[in-house]
Amino acid sequence: MNKKILLIEDNIDMRENTAEILQLANYNVITAVNGREGVELAEKEKPDLIICDIMMPVLDGYGVLHLLSKNESTAGIPFIYLTAKAERSDLRKGMEMGADDYLTKPFDDIELLNAIESRLKKSEILKKDFSKSLQGLNEFFNEVKGIDVLKKLSEESEVRVFKKKEEIYKENNYPKGIYFLSSGKIKTHKLNDQGKELITGLYKEGDFFGYLALLDDGKYSDSATAMEDAEVCLIPKDDFHALVYKNSEVSRKFIKMLSNNLREKEEQLVKLAYNSVRKKVADALITLYNRYKKDDEKVFSISISREDLANLAGIATESTIRTLSDLKDEKLIDIHVSKITILNYEKLARMHN
């Protein structure tokens, strides 16, 4: 199927000539005579790429890009500015807003087609779904190395094996990079004012962790420890910054990959503040189920210390043990040494305070 291109240009000669070039190259071309019409067409047609003049009546190119970037369905569409030589000094504004490329008028056929082909190719790379494994991570890095604005990406990432209960990083230390969990289970945790540990995050194979400190250029707000033997890949700090800050395409892709637990943390804080002890333990078990159950598992079991479960629930270990015993008597769970098996997910999930 031919790629669909939206051309937004108010000059009729430029619009018709450019559209003809694109049509001869077998692109499906949609045209708009001003920015407002262009935004409407982009939202309706979802083109594969947008070419947009900067200086236009009704709504200029900056306004077009601003509106499209606020819409989740159009924010990821590759965007190429058209600019006259006299407007080159204003070009930085467009690139900082998230434009992917620009062409200076007048441009020839080859220059136009090469720019389009390059942006479409890179867009396809970033739409690709990479498996959540070390191989998938390496595939992602290999693909984005082809994007010319990224000056430096790691050729090799450090992989280290952490034993159960071994610390990966410590609260208040400065980060060396972002971590990718290739296998095993990791918890992040911190101490409250009373010295009690609270688990702030649970991570499984295919997850990134330890990235928030890099995003705000600060220290770790919690610590990370292996809950079982784990293989962890460290992506150096400079490479992370190159990915996130130096290219809008990669930024959108990478941020999406990293945003797997922010909402969970917000929900966890609400539950810790208002739920009963019984509800907190049930919610902690449901969290473990949702985080670690594999698709092919008919019955979910997990080995976890009572202390870790209590820290996840935000209550005392003794209260956790008593509540687990009650839940076992009610046949909602089964317990064998450190292993907990969830027998009735629905009742646990629907438990009231």
C-alpha cells in the first residue's frame, strides 16, 4: 500500500508542483491550503508523513506542529518543515518543538524524495515492537544507531548477575545509567521516617528501572535489590541522554517504553493511605499476580518473604502473617513454606475495606 503524505502549503504553484513530484513517486498525496485545514486533515486521515510550510495564513507551521504534538494520534507522525532561506534563523524554533527535518526552498526532486524516504524509514524503525528481552533491547539499539542525529550509542552494554538480596543501587547515590532487567525479579524500596522499609516498585524480565533519577538529573530516591538471582544490563548515562534528549522520534519511543509503572506508584500511595490491613495484603497479592503471572500459567504461585510482602503492603510483618493465615483459612490462597499460591483472584481483587 502506498504511503500517505499530507502536504500543507498556501502557495498554489509550490503546492501543485510538490504534489506532482510526490504522485510521480507513487505516494498518495493529500493537500491543504492552510494550517487549520492541515490539522483537520491530519487528524482525519492519519498520514504517514507531513510536509508543512512555516509561513502561512490562518495558522502557521509552528501552530500546526504544536496542535498535532498535543494529540496522541498525530504526535508521532514524521514532520518536515518547508522554509525559505530568509526564514532559516527561525528554523531552530521548529526543531525544538519536535520537527524531524526541514527543506529549504527552492529544493530539487531528489532532495525532497530523499528526505521523505529517510524519515519514513526511521519512522518504521520506531513503530516496530521490540521484544522485552536482552535481544530485543540490542535490536532496538542497533536500529536506532541508523538515525544520523544520534552521535553516540553504546556498542556493548555491561551485563551483570546479581544474587538474591544483593543491592543494585542505593538511595541517595548518583546514577551511572539506566538498568534493563534481562531475567529475574527486582524490587525498589526506601525507608520512611520511622525506619520502616516500603517497596516502591516491582520489576520483571523486560522492564527498565532506575531511570527517574536520570530524567531529573538527581540522586536515586530509593534503592534496588534482587528478589531472586537476576541478570541486569546497564545502559550508560550518556547513551540514555543521547536517546532521550537528542532526537524527538527516539524520545517518543523510549519514553513509552519507560512509562510502565508511574501510574501504579500513584495508585499504590492511595491504597497505602486509606485501605485496611486486610485490603492492603489482598492488594499486595494482586499486585504480585498482575506483575509476575505468565500468560501460560493456569495457577499463579510466587516465593516471597513475609517481610517483603509486608513492605509491599505497607504494614507490619506480624499483621501480614496473621492476615495470610486468615486468607488461607478462607481458601483464597494456599501457603507452602515461602510460596504463596493464589486460589481465588476475583475475591481478592474485590475485597472491601
